[in-house]
Amino acid sequence: MAMRCTAFTCRHLAPPICLLRPLFYSPAPAVAPSAPIAHSPLFLSSQLRVHHPHFDISQLARTQRQRFITTRAASRKDSFRSPTMALLLEKLQIQRNGDAKDVFDVYVVGDEKAPGVVVVQEWWGVDFEIKNHAMTIAQKGYRALIPDLYRGKVGLDAAEAQHLMEGLDWPGAVADIAASAKWLKEHGSPKVGVVGFCMGGALSIASAVRVPEIDAAVAFYGIPPPELADPTQAKAPVQAHFGQNDKLKGFSDAESAKALEKQLQKSGVPSEVYIYPNVSHAFMNSSPEGVERKIETGFGEHHQEVVDKAWSHFDAWFGKYLKA
């Protein structure tokens, strides 16, 4: 059973087998986080990088490279059809900030008149798992859009994923989300939310602070650094989900989740923070490949009952703020 962040009676189980150490942010100067994206050109051009200086991925990289060698090719196809859903992701291009020279790929699925949801990737990139999430969301009655923040690149193993995330322009990624939300509203969606996982979860909370087009946000196991966005300045309702056994200190561990709940309460917008027992990071990844990768990465066994519970909270949140 999921616990609200104000009542922690979950058992502390043994830590996952991984040797992950805390996340560290190394930001460059940025403007005050309360300024909205549309009015912050200096913020958009600044660089914010995330580093894992103590993340030992050498063995993980070796075991994953052959297992996921087809990931990049599959992720770069123009369309993706779920084997269990009669839905098709369409690959399009949109502009960031109306600049014809700054375009990026997006993958869109769902009824164009439905409420829109920007679906933000994990550190792997736009791979099979984030596309599965988009398909699931489209089946729930939304138009899902995945912005390709890595511009076509996908991590085949943890070493590549780490390199890609460290090189990400985080304020630019928020600008991509803003452009994606604007595109959805201009193309039929009356309201638009954002949901993200891991790196994408942090960006979802940042979007609730910085992107006026966002009407509600759901974040899974990721919190932005204060240099990118201050959760006390959230402008849209935020729901967040974490695993009790997550060991990524300062980014998605249970203590950070508790602190996030207090920050969101100060914002004055509706908010919910859930912490689920017995699960760690990336607990929403449910495809056979995603489950296998999750276990190999050291994030523990799969718990489908937690996934189902989290999706039910997602349904209620976006149903209230996007469909009502």
C-alpha cells in the first residue's frame, strides 16, 4: 500500500544490490527559478549538468551492451507499434521557441482532441520503455507526446546513458517541454499535463514551476535541483511518486520525497506525494526488457501491484485536472 509522505510506517528493507552513490548537481548560474520559461532568455541559454561522480557502471555497462544492442535502432524508427495495442506513435518535428533553426523530434499518439500529456524520458533516452508509457497513457484517453531531448541519441548501456544525461542542457529540456505543451494546445488538446520518470520526473516538476502551458504534473522518482526550479514556486498541481528503498540521495530517496512534499505545500498549489514500500528507483518500468534492465541495474524485483496503484493515482490526478 502506498503511504502518504506524512505517515511513514513502511518497513526499511535491505538496500538494493547496486553500488549507487548520491547524485550531485553541478549547475552553472541561472536566473531566479521563479521566472517563467517564456520570459527567461538567459535561463534558456544557460547550462545545467548532472553528474554521478561515484556511480560505478563498468560491470553494468559490459552486461547490458549485448542485451540491449538493438535499442538504438528500434528507438530511431519513425513509428512504434505496441504489440498489445492498436496504436501507432507518429514521429513529427516541432520548433523550440518558434525558431525554425531549432527543431526536435517528437513522438505522438492518441486522439488529437483529447487532453494532452507530455511524456518525459528517463536517462536512457526515447527507448522502448518510455514509448510503452506513452502507449499506456494514450489508452487512458490522452494524447501523449514524447519530446526527444537527446536529439536522436539513445543509451545502449548505463555508461552511455550517464554520458548523455551529463551532457543535457536542462533548461533547454524544459524549453522543449514548453514547446511540446504549446504544440498540443495548438493542435486540439484543451489542457496539457506533463509526466516524467527519473530524469524526466525532475523535469516534470521543473515544468510545473516554469512552464505556463502546463495544467498539471506527475513526477516519478526525480526532483530538480534548486538552480533549475524551486518546488515552492510551483504554478500547477503536482503529484509525485517515490520508492521507499530508493538510494539516490538528494534526487529520489525517501527523505528527499518528504522534503519535496513540504516544499510543494508551501507553493499553495494542490499536491500529493506517495512513497511505496518494497520498491526502489524505476519501479514503473514494466515491460519484460524494462524489468530485466531494472533488476540488472540493481533496483530490485518488479512489483506490479505498486505499478497498478501508481497508475490509479495518475488516473485520478489527471482525470481531475485535465479531463474535468
